[in-house]
Amino acid sequence: MSKADNIFITMCKDILENGISSEGETVRAKWADGTLAHTIKKFAVVNRYDLSEEFPILTLRPTNLKAAIDELLWIWQKKSNNIKDLNSHIWDSWADEEGSIGKAYGYQLGIKHKYREGEFDQVDRIIYDLKHNPYSRRIIANMYNHSDLHEMNLYPCAYSMTFNVTGRKLNAVLNQRSQDILVANNWNVSQYAILMHMLAQVSNLEVGEFVHVIADAHIYDRHVPLITELIQRTPYPAPKLLINPDKKDFYDFKVEDFVLECYQSGAQIKNIPVAI
């Protein structure tokens, strides 16, 4: 049985049984029909995944790992803020006529900053430190730039990563201000697990623990019956992640360099409503 499934089931049960409803509160998100999209939420959910044991992808229902990696590379490798550089349509609702989402996500990672060791953007600084000073306690990426928030079409949800090397293992904490649990939870978990595998491989390190901190972990009202059915399913064993061992440069990785071996899952949930 996949440990990621157990973590997901436990989290969802806790939100449904002990969470707080936003009914009666002023909320921003709406459904496509204009109805206010209320949620049940828990504050500060913390999930831990040992990447040295298994790859944390759900088996209760399939996660489209290829598309998730494509978005990850769009942000962290291409450092793009234009949906024309993305192969899916998940960002279409937040893009302008030119395809830009404003000064968000990849744009922030691509800004160069001056350091004692030279000029780097945030991604290159992380790679430099993991190779030259891996035991530093200052290896952080942060996309929540207050001076640019007014020019972002959507404030970053998963906004910072803190990396920490213990022994030869690369560990990391992902901070996320808000998350739609049904739509995005395992998508983000899988993405950032892939990022850790990429950084570990190019830095000659091993993957360790991935800690996911979600400040506002919520289940939308129209998702409650879907989640309720989903967590009653029987999980499958976790698949094995295979990565092209020849890739030693972070910027050489392609979506095709990642393959899941023996990935079994339950049926996909179709026509999930998305609140915007």
C-alpha cells in the first residue's frame, strides 16, 4: 500500500471531521455558475514523505505526472511566466491576451541577485550551494515578492522551498499558503518530489525527506462527496520512479526522462469542478 495514499486519506478525514467551514464568511472563489465556493479547512497541515522509501504519487486515482512535471519545468527550469511555454491549459484562466500571468512564479525565480560569490538567479544559487556548500542552512527559494504582488495575476500558492542536506541526503520543506486538496494536493507533492530528485542527481546527493506545509488546506463544498468516495478506495503499492541517469545538468532534464514503473491506480474522477 502506498504511504502517500495513507497520508492523503488521514489528511482528508481530519479536514472533513475536524475542519472549519467558511459558510457565513466572505470568500473570493466562485464556481463557474457564479455561486460562492465555500470550503472546509484545516490550518497548518504538515505532511512528511521519505523519498528514499518510495515516490509519493497517489494510487487512489491517477495523477498525470507528465503534465505535472511539464508545469514544474515551466516554473523552475524555463523560469517562464507565459503559458505559451506550457503544454497544458491549466493556467489559461489567469493569463492575459499575450499569455502572461504577470510577475509570478517562474518570473521570480529568474530574477538575478548579487551575492558574494557572484550573480545568480534563485535556481542557479540553489544548485551552486548544493554543489559547493551543501551543508549551508541558507538554501532557500522564495517566490512571494511583495513588491511585485500587484503585478501577479495570481499570488503564488506554493511559494517557497527550504533545502537542507543531512549526511548525503537532500531534504526540503515546501511552504504553501493555500491548497485545493482534491485538485492540487498530489499534483504539487509529485512535482516537488521530482524537483528534489532532479536537484539531488545533479548535485551528487541522495533524496531524503520532503516536508509539505500547507497553511490553508481546504476541501471545496462541491468536492466533499468526491473526496468521501475517493478515500474509501483500496490503495495499490507505490510505483517505482526511474530517472534518466545520464542527465547531470539541471537544464537538460525533459519530461521524458521520468518514468513510473508499475503504476497502478483507481479510476480517475471526471469533471471535477474548479473554483476560480
